[in-house]
Amino acid sequence: MASLRVFAVAFLMCGATVMAQQSGTFGVGRTPTADEIKAWDISIGPTGEELPEGKGTVREGAQLYRSKGCAGCHGANAIDGKAPNLKSKAPATADVWARGRILPLRAPHATTVWDYINRGMPLNREGTLTADEVYSLTAYLLFINDVVKEDVVLDAKTLPQVKMPIGNDYASLPDWKPKTPRLKGYVETTPPPKK
Amino acid sequence: MGAKRPDRRGFLKSGAALAGGFTVGAVAPAIGQDQEHHGPQMIHEGKDQIAYGDRSKHVTSVRIAHGGRPSPDPWGLTFHIAAPLQDSVGVITPSSLHYIGTTRGSFLPDIDPKEHRLMIHGLVDRPLTFTMEDLKRFPSVTRLHFIECAGNRSSRRAKNVQETHGMTSCAEWTGVLLSTLLKECGLKGSATWFVAEGSEEIKGASSMPIAKAMDDAFVAYGMNGEAVRPQQGFPLRLMVPGFEGIFHTKWLRRIKIVDRYYINYNDFGHLDRDPKVAALDYQIGPKSVITFPSAGQQLPGKGFYEISGLAWSGGGAIKLVEISTDGGKRWNKAEFKSTPQRMAHARFSLMWNWDGKETEILSRCTDEIGQVQPSREQIAKYWNKPYDQTFSVQGLDNSIQPWKIAGDGSVTNGFA
């Protein structure tokens, strides 16, 4: 009896190992705390659900644009600096696609502007801006591109609601599938003529 | 050069004379020991050379800044650096010569692998954080893959294949399938996209479809038999085989599972108006280029040459490469030097007896899903645009590259 029981236990253990592999879990890795995730999660999606508390205005943004050194690289008027233009040279009446690849103008969501300033600016001091400062700089850059009014107050609620000039006038990405041509009907999917 | 060497020939002669009894014929110098070949000088190997060897000082092949922007740039950032394909052999790009591209321009982070973490969170049952040690406990894959920058396009001004095609490279990568890690976390049914983020100062991030994560994406810690190099994302890089280079997130620290296209800064760079262009800006098309003979090189005269080049595609393995040595009138099937791998450079060749007359040589490839590399004329026709000097290929440029060979054997860019 005893030996049979040992056999049964060994059999069960064997089964458990196989089961673990079949369900694809190895029990490796540590579960982060909610605070740890929040501290690392700087991806701001179109809904803005990850946006932190805080608020900003155009007036504060205009001051920060100078005091944080933005003007040094992007130009005092956000054009013709060493770094990319942040204001279009084309008139506001022109088609948005004809007004240059200006982030605070062409981005489909104002959240993209906030996300980029927050993660990538200022050069060499990335990640040092406070949430209020990022809201203010976003407000200023949207204002100089005629996207928002001068008295706008941007926060976690109002920022995702900003209507960007591009609207829905941009292509969504292809529904990618493995082993599928990148564009059906494109010249490369038709074999060349035999000579 | 040879003045400092002992006169080995003299030594042999005197040695033979001392031994005596031999005929003059017996002391004739052996092959490699004549006047011009006293044997090579020594490389003095210090401790560092014993520990980690350098290539020969006579091999001078180097990377160059790509597209007119120097690296480091005026801010000290590394941007785009091209691999010397004209000197390449086989399919592996040495790690020291692998092309480099960064988000915006970036500094190279000096990451302690003991401190590095990968966090996977968002639409999963169990968010998890992995150390590098954790990741090495999972079953691994080792695969040959190219990475190519979307900006890798030929122009009339380009002087050689490094300038026309140097923003592609191929290495052997080792790591853990992302699908393995996502199973560990328990992917929720609502997951449709994921965002991958690096730990460099700008924390470059891109959105990609979850289908790619579950198909063949992996997080790589190994490259060409050792740890991934810092310039390539040490200690961890996301591999998304066949996608544009920028998606291969370096210094990978976070993967967030989401239910929509997140439109990060890198995604903003991919914004297109026309869905056709958007489709051509994502998965890399079938592409090949002849690396020998290529622009800037010189054929010494008529006679036999092995034409050699590289072919790759984001659609899978290369199935066929054809070479024309008469400006595209006739196409000859090239030979593969090793079995082509999926989303990897394939080395092809063709023996050619050059008659010494001016001509143009070209290559085109077909991948396993039947996509065929087009000419620029064919692409212009597809878009109903005139094929002239103003024509620019939409999306990633995978067009056929012509090389002109003049009667004197000089090779130049066929687009010039």
C-alpha cells in the first residue's frame, strides 16, 4: 500500500510539472505594486486615462518656454531653431497636411504632445518637468498653432478633449498578419513580366 | 619594412653549409621563405588582446554617419550610422559594424544589467517585472534577423552601397519569445496593441499590433554569440522581425498591453494620410542589392568575377534572387551561399565573365510569400506618376539598385 501511495504522489507531481508547462507559466518574475507601475507608466494614450493631476495655462507655458531653455533650440518664436519647428510657417487656412510635420499641430491627439514633452524634453534634463509645467507648455504650443484659445486651462480632463485640426484625416495602420504582403495589389505583389 | 627582420635566407644557407653533404638544390628556399616573404611580423599581444581580440590593423572597414547628419551631432547625440556593406562577406554583420539608429538622436545609456528590469503590465491578468536573470530562465530562441531603418534609401548623390543601403544589418539574436512572457502574464481578451519603451533619456516608445507580439517578437539579450552591445540596446532589445528598425526598441524596460493604437511620438513619425503609404511604412518589402561589384569599387579588367550581394524581406525568407548583367534585359538565377532564413539577410552570388564593355548590373528578389522587388519605374507606374528626377518612392524604398560599370572597370551609382 505504502509503495502504491508513493507512486501515486510521484505520478501526480509529474502531472503537475507537465501541466505547468502546458499552461505556459513558469512562475518566474515578480508582481510589481500598483505604485511601481504608476511610477513607470508614462505612456499617455488618446483617452488620457494615465494623465496625472495638475493643470497649466498658455501664459505660464510662454514663460516656461523661455525659462526652461526651449527657445534656445527651437527658436524664440518656435521656428527656425536648430531643433524641429514647433509652429507652422504656413497660414492657418492651409490644409493641415501642407503645414509641415509640426507635433503640436499635426498630432491626432493633444495627449501625444503632452506625452512627448514629458518623456523627451528638455534635452539633457528629460523627466525633470512637473506635471503642471508639461500642461502649461502643451497649452502654449497648442495656442501658438491656433489649436486652443489663449484662456484655455489644460488638465487631465480637458487635454484629451482638445480637437486637433487633423481630425480623422489620417490613415490607420494596416491590420498586420504574419506571412501577408505589406500592401495587397501593390506592384511588388504582381510578378514582373517574363521576357 | 623588412630591414629589421633577421635574414632567414642567410641563416638557412649557413645552416646548410654547416650540416654539409647536401646538394645546392636542398637549400633552395621553401615556398613562402623567398626574398619577399620572410614571414609576417608579430602582433604583440598584450593582456587586453588575449582577453578580447581585435581585428587586423590592415582591415579598415568602418561605419559612417548616414544622411548628412553627423554623429555625434551638435548636441552630442548619436543618430544614424551606416554599415560598410561593400566590405561584407556572408550574412552576419559584426556587432561593431552593425548599423545604428536612435529615436530623435540619443545618448548611449550605460546600464548595469543587475539593476535592469523589464515590466509587462496593462491588459494582463498578472503584471510582472523581470530581472535579466529571470529572463534567462525562460526557454530561449536563437534566430538570424536583419534590422533595417526606414530611412534606408538610395539617392542620386550616394557614392557607394554604404550610402545607398548601409542602414541595414543582420545578426544572430538570442532571447525569449514575447508570447512566452505574455502567457506568463496572462493576456486579456481585449488586448489589441502593445507599447514598447526603452530606458534611454528620451524613453523612445512605439505601438505595435498584438498579433506581432504573439507571432515571432522576442526580447533579445544575446547578439552574435555575446551580450547585445550597448549601441544595440544592452542589456535587452525588442526584436520584431521584418518591421522597420525603429520598432526594435533598444534598452527595453517596459511593455504595456493596450486596447488601441497609442500614437506615441515614434508613431507620430509614421503618420500618413494615405492608407496605402501607411501600409508601406511598416513591414519591410522584398529588397536586394549587389555589394560586389558596387559603386566606388574598381574591376581590374575583363574576365571572371563572382557577383555577390544581400537580399532580405519583412515578409519571410528569400526564395529567389535574379541578377541581370545587361541592364535588365535578361535575368539569371543567383545561387544562395547558405539556406535563406526568415527575415534575415541572404547572401547570393553569380559567376560572371565580363567582356570589358560598359554595362549595368542589377539584382531583384522574390520572398516566400511571392512579393517581388520592383524597379523604380514600376513603382512610379503604380502611383501614376512620371518617372523622372523628382520621383520619390513612397514608404520604405525597396527598389532595384542599378550599378553602372564603365569600360575602364569603374563602378558607379546607376541613379546618378
